[in-house]
Amino acid sequence: MLNFDTIIGARDAIRLKKISAVELTQQAIARIEAVDGRVRAFNSTCAQRALEQARLVDQGRRGGELAGVPIAVKDNLCTTFGTTTCSSKMLENFHSPYDATVIQKLESAGAVIVGKTNLDEFAMGSSTENSAFGSTRNPWNLNCVPGGSSGGSAAALASGACCGSIGSDTGGSIRQPAALCGVVGLKPTYGRISRYGLVAFASSLDQIGPFGWTVGDAALLLKVMSGHDPKDSTSVPHPVPDYPAEIDRPIKGLRIGVAKEFELTAGMDPHVSSAVDEAMKVYQRMGAQRVDVSLPHTEYGIAAYYVIAPCEASSNLARYDGIHYGHRTKKPVNDIIDLVSHSRAEGFGDEVKRRIMIGTYALSSGYYDAYYVRALQVRTLIKRDFDQAFNQCDVILSATSPTAAFAAGEKTADPLQMYLCDVFTVTCNIAGIAGISLPCGFTPGDQPLPIGLQLLGPTFGEETLLRAARMYESATDWHQRRPALK
Ligand code: GLN
């Protein structure tokens, strides 16, 4: 185990020389060796490089706000070291010629990257079972999934292999695995963090964001990664607030929106509902006010998302043809059509193929207006719902996921069931707003599983969101629990 397992704890311990960066990195590597054969959070590790980076910190030649802190990054973020596979056969041997902007920023802040984490292939999924390299398991119960698609990043943190990690969230892929693994996960506002070097899934929805054990850790990673980047025209030039500085300041008279549309009954685990209700009471005891808000188009969220995301994916993934990028078939081929179709048939897994087919169909002439344009119209309505709701409240509270972690294999045969994991998370991406998930309880029984609370905030409302999340965290101790994994 790590002697200091939170980002701020590790950073301070290194600064005060209670532990050296090299020692902490060695502990992370030892922990990966001890548990990752079972958790399988990592696609690849970079122990030697990490130790060298840590040594430079100890020698005073690398510094910054994350100096010496072990961090894991999702394997859809381009790094010049190791491979960037997106957990796909298509990119199994891909070596990126450049680093993603977030990788540069993390490393300039002194972070020690220990490895690249598993994901659902090209970030499509909610369980990290759609990986070409084997599924990741939940550190709280190895028979369960960690959520997805950033399940590797959430599980790496929860298993004690790093102090923080990075994921991407297109429809819930940071918040849902954070909920299922009992950690904090933040999806920033669209445009807050540069996506240069993030392998694109659905470009109008994708955002990069942090995982940490605490709200403060997430705030620090957010601060380090945020800001405008000329290499990503969707990143905005808004100034980056000092997120961690403000989080301990409670919000007087916090108005918490509760939408009846988020109180889904079918498919909702009653333990999740009661944990979320209890969280509302905790806020009320702290002086927060409950406001009933209405998000009437929420029920179309999943349908709109599962048109928009596959449409954009089918376009983004067209580049993997075995010529420009990606796996090339070794079969004898007659012509270019043969080459491309064999390469794609071999390189992509079933879920990715399903999305490409749905997207291509929905974008084809004659269907474009009925599906894609329609979904974009719904998108406007969903955005408007949030705009109106945020006139009445500061944050909106709900469950992150309708259930705690489910058993591995339970939903793999039924894509629709898997898509329904995202009911509470997709509308945030559709509207481009910010969202956070934080631990708010556990299921009963002898192998308790974490439950996640979601707070949504308006565009660039990260400061409010983090402060509101920190209020709850300061009144509870869920964030101090750790899995018993040996
Ligand atoms: N589970 C959703 C999907 O499969 C979201 C994935 C994500 O956010 N990357 O598309």
C-alpha cells in the first residue's frame, strides 16, 4: 500500500521529506505487482521511466504542484513513452509521436506517471469489459466491474496503485466508474481542458477529467490540467481559478436542485435511492435549501446520446483504415476495399462495430434528418432545461448510477442494459455542463459496494460544484474508506 495515498497527502509528505518521490513511486510499482494481476487496471506500466522522473524530483530538478505524486492515465491519452492503445487491437502497437497537452501539463507540474490504464475500447462502454486486452475488475469486489469506460483509471486509484488518475468522459465515463469504485470523479465543462492528444470518440461530448480520493485532490488535478490550448480550438480562454484554494469555504444558503426526472424508479437500486436521499438530508442539516426543479427532456437523453455519440464516432473512427492509421490485415487482398474491410473487421471489437454501424446508418442520406438532426434538436431542449433549472438552483443532485457495481458478465449480452447505466450522466455531456461524482454510501452485506452521488453545475461552475461537493465530504467519512484488497 502507499504510505500516502491522496494527492495532497503525498505532495505534502514529499515536500516535508517524510517520504521521497522515489520511495513513493517504488510503493506504487510494488502495489501494481501485488494486485494488478487480479484488478487488471493497467494496459502498460512505465516503472523505469517513473523512477527516473521521481529521482529528478528528489534531486530538485523537477518540481511543481504535483512533484513526485504517482498518477495513472487512461490509455486513450497520447504519450511519447509506451503505447497508446485505446484498448483496441486497432492501435495495439501505436506509439504516439507527441504527448497530449494534459500529459505535458501533468508532467510540468512534477507528476510521476506510472502507467496507462485499461478502458472500454475507444471509450465505448460502461464496464471496461469491452477491452481487447481483458476486463478490469472492481477493487471492492473482484467479481464486479469497475464501471467504464475509464474503469482502469478508477480501479488503479481504488486499488492503491497511484494517488490520482485521469480519465475521459463522453457520457459518464469518469463519473460512473468513480461511483462504482468509491472515489471522486469530475467531468469539467466542455472546453475547460484541452483535448489535444485525447483519441477522439465523440468530439462534441468528450472531456478529460480527474479522479481522486477527495474533492481537494480532484480540484488540484483540475487546476493543473485546465486552460486554453491553441492546439485545441474547443478549449476556451477563460482564466483558470485556483480551484483548491476555495473549496473549504462553504456556500451559505446553497440551493440544491432535485429533479423528479432523475428519481428513476425502474431499474433503480433502493439502496442507491436511500443513500442519495440521505445525502440531501446531510446538506439540509448544513443549511442548504432543497429546490424542486424540472428537467423535462431528461427522458430523451439516452436516445439522443446514443445517436449523437455513434454518429460522431463513425466519423472519427473512419481514419483507422490500416493505411493512415491502425492495424493492417495480413490476409492477401485484391484491392483497397478488401484491405480496409479486413483491417477494420480484425481491428475493431463488437461494440465499436455496433457504434460505427449505428452512426453510419443515422448519418446516411434519408435518415440524417430523422435521427441526427432530431437528436441535435433534443440536445438544444436538454441544454435549455439545465439553463432554466440553474436559474433556480446552484447545483443539481442525483445518483450517479442507478446501481452499485454489477457482476462481471451480467450485462455484456445486452447492450441496451449497458446503455441504461448512463441515464443520469449523459445529459451533462449533451448540455456541455460540469458534473462530479463523490462517494455517498455503501450497499449493505458482507461485501459492501460504494454508491456515488452526482452533483451537476452550470457551464464553468466548477468552483461552486467543488465547494458544494467539499461541504458534503467534510460532513461525512465515505472518502476515507478503502477496499480490503490484499
Ligand atoms: N457509457 C457511455 C458509452 O458507452 C459513455 C462512455 C464515455 O463517457 N466515454 O458511450
